[in-house]
Amino acid sequence: KGPGSSAAPGLVAAFGRQPQEAIIEHVPSGSFLRALLLPGFEQVTLSLCGTQCPPLKRGEDGVEEAAPFAREARFFVESRLLHRSVQIALQGVDKNGTLLGTVLHEQGNISLELLRVGLARVADWSSQLSDNPKELREAERQGEGGRVPLW
């Protein structure tokens, strides 16, 4: 199922906030992922809860338009998660029906890492659903203090 799917609220209700095994299949941007939830093989589009990376847009002509550091954010996530087994905790659904969640990999929470290296900012509207809004803010401050890309 993809964005706007009527199944998204059902998945959140079924899994709660318990981490689920998943494989990351595609990384359209730094804060959006397409994943395959296991063992049921549900395909979902996931937005990282509490995190917003610079946008990547594809025009009608197929040419990709990227905000500053958008490609770097996507590469950061791809190099760590693409085609790898991860844990995903579903935390809610946005107004468009896209799942919001946290992705945990062997090195930790990818949202926190994006914030620490300055490739993302805290998204206030979804950070309230996160299990760790204070940690997100602290990671963002670390990124600001280090004068890394977005700062």
C-alpha cells in the first residue's frame, strides 16, 4: 500500500508502537522511505516521525529538482538503510494517509543521526507523536552547534 492508503490506520492499530521487522526498498528523499513490513509483506510508504529533510521534487519532464542538501540527506539514508533489514515502529498517520514512524537500524535511530549531522530539522507537527521528542531536539541542537550542512 502507498501514500493515501486506507490501510495505514489499520496497520498502526494492528502493530501499535511495537517495532516490526522490515526491509527498506526505496528512499525517495531523506525523510521518506518505502518499506516492506515482515512477515506479512505489507508495502508501506513511511515518513520519519519528527524529522523533515530538504525536499526532492521530480518535474513533469522527469528532471529532479533538489533543495540544498536534499541529495546528501537521501544518500545518507540510502547508504545506511537501502535493502537492509531494520526495525520500524509505526507511530501514526498524517493527513495524507502516509504512515509516520521511527526506523531503527544497527547503529540506532536514523532520524537522530540525520539531525546530528545537520541533514534534517525537527518537524514540530509530527514530533509530538514521537516517543522521543526531547532527544530529537537535542540531536538538532548538536547539528546546529557543529555548523553542519543545514546550519
